[in-house]
Amino acid sequence: MINKSTLLTLSQQGVFFKTSLPTFLIVKMNLIQQNKKPIWQTPWQYSESIFIVLGIYLVGVALQLFLGTFKFSNIVWPVNIIVGLTSLVFVVLLSLKRKSHFFYWLSAAPLSISLIALLIMQTIIMGLTPQISGQLTERPDVFDILGFTRMTSSWPFVLTMFFTIIALCAAIVNRLKTPIWKDYAFYLNHVGLLVFLFAAGYGAADMKRYVMYVEVGNEIPEWRVYNDKKDVLDLPLAIKLNDFVLEEYAPKLAIIHRETGKAIPYEAPVYFQIDSLKLRTSIGDWDIEVHEFIAEAMRESDKSYRKVPMPGACPAANVTVINKKNKQKYTGWVSCGNFAQLYMPLTLTNDYSLVMTRPEAKRFASYVDVITASGQQESAVIEVNKPFTVESWNIYQYGYDTDTGKASSYSSFELVYDPWINLVYAGIFIFSIGCFCMFWIGNNKRRKGKND
């Protein structure tokens, strides 16, 4: 029988290509079979890593089923930093043991790749599944029970993140045992990723989120918010709302069926937005012409409006509608109405009416003074996608009284406290620099190879 060394030598020299391809393939299969390592025999590779990672996931699923979502309130400061430092110390102590197969496996690529693959899979599920907050519904479905709708607080995700951080620590410690400073790209890449995962994962426990409602013109700043249990909390910052501004798009005209309220054509409803540059349009069998549009109008009589810029005013338009088939003409005022005035449609036939939709918000902003417990006071304009940051708080424009619109008596703000956010950004920055360095080093090696 041909032994392993003979097979390898003959295979490398291509001897069997000189005889016959089937003979060569048979010898190759025998060589692969002899090289195959039994599972769970050290050193562990991809097979063992995949099984262990799947076991971690199944443990997370079991905890999710029995305990529900992971409660980050259990690892608030300083517990989170203690857990992180304990994990690092455990890895360092493990690295001191000579020829530790377990530490070698913990710091090697098979485990890291398996964990990252599981994280990617969970991230894809999170992207495809609507994420919700708050309590479970009375009749949760299977996605709620498995934690897919609250992925970042599910036990499988938390455990995967924890072991990924452990593996990153082991990889860094293993390289630092015999540091090669030419591998600076590796250190930047892995340290940046470790800082990002630690701050975003463990730091999530210290994140707080509240909604504050502040009345316009109130001389007393608002400090109070409500938690999930509807208890009143005093925050270390206050907001005084000096003014609230709402800009709206022009309203739209539509022809609806009077009984169903559906716009025509039913298969593709048409909504005509009033525009000073385009005052004529057609919807179905009807030609529409706008003679006059008033953005802030008050009803003057039962069927007419006049311009009155004051709280409670609403859009109104004087229009003429002509039926293309019978040339029947209808002229009158239409208005969408609001909290102070009833809407006014223009009746066309027994089946159809011309109506005006409520104007949509284009921009809304709050002019505020923000006061902190430390005595800091700043003025700011807060609007959607333009938050204001003070100390470790981010203040977002959240909403307003949509029923009253421009006359809203309050503005609501979402206040997010995240003391770890700067560390998250630092981790992303370091990781990005590491990636850039790895590409740069690889590009230089390719150029040197071509020159040689």
C-alpha cells in the first residue's frame, strides 16, 4: 500500500498525470482522506468553530424563550465596564498558559469568521424584519417570541456580540505577545472594531431615551418627562420653547366618490397640488381651473372665504370644474378645514365631489433655550434631521399637535442620553484608518511584485 509521504511526493511531481487521470484522482482522494482530521481533535478549526457558534446561538434562543428579551438595565455603569475589563483579564491570563490550544482557537480566524457570519445573518434578519419597541403585544407572533423584532436586545444577538468581543480581545493579545509593528494596520483594524463593538454593545445599557412636551411661550422651562411606567422624572436639563414654526406645502385637489370617499381614477388616484404656475388640470372626465387660492383664509359666509392671517385660518380655493362630456360647469369654494373650521367640498354630481386635502408639513422647527443642571444655557433652532447636542444629550425635533398645525400650542422633543457615543465614533474612525492602511499596504506589495 502506498503510504502518505509517497502519495504526497507523487502528487506534487505530477507522476499520475503521466499515467492516467483516473489513477491520479484516486490517489488524490486517498491523500485527502488520510489528511482528514477527526472532529474535536486539537487544534480546532472551522468544523468545531461552526458547531460551537451554533451552540451559542441555540443557548441564546433558549434564554430568549424562557426569559424574554435581554434587559440592558442589568449592566448599566459600572457593571458594563467591570464585565468588559473582566473579559480582557480572562483573555490575558489564558494567553499566559503555554501551548494553550483553547487560546489558540479563541484567537484564530475560524472562530472569528464564524461569529462574524452569525452577526451578519442576524443583521440581515434585522433589516428584513420591522423592529419595534415597548412591550410585546397580547398575541405575539413567532418573530416576536424569537426576538427578531427586537434583534439588538435579543439573547442570541447579545451572546454573539459578547463572544465576538472576547475573540477580538484574544486576537489582539495573541499578536501583542510577539508584536510586529509592521502589522500596525492589523492593530488599528482590530482595536477600532473592538472599541466600536464594546461601546455600542455594552454602552447601550447607559443610553436613555425620553420624549418631552414643551408649551410655546411658557416662561418656566420644562424639566419633566415620563418614563415607560408613566412616572414623572426630573432631567438634568430643561427646555424653554420660545417659538414654533411650521411651513406647509400647498394643499391638493382631488375628485372623490361621495359614498366611498375614494379618489378617482380608482386604479391610480390623481391629486393636483395647487401651484401658482399651473392653475389648470384634468382629472378623469373633469377639467379644473383654480381662480384664487388663499393659504390663510376664514369663512366669510356659508360659501365664501377671505384672507385672514390668524390662528385657526385654513387654505381655501375658488375653482371652476367643467364636465368634458356634457360641458356642465360648477364654480365655488373648496377648503380642507381644520380644528377651527369645517371643511367645504364642491358638489359636482350625486356621486362625485371636488375636495381639498390637508396640507403636508414641509418644515417644522422649534426656537428654544436649553438649560443644563451645570448652569450652561444655549439658544438653538431644532428641526427634523438637525438635532441639538449639549453635554451628552442629543435633542431631536419629535412632533407637534398635528390637529392644530401652525397653531400648535406645544412642540415635542426626543431626548437621547448616550455617554458612549464619542467612543463609538472613535472606534469607527480607528477601524476605518486600519482598513485604509491594509488596502495601502496591499497595493504597495502588488506594485513591488510587478516591479520585481
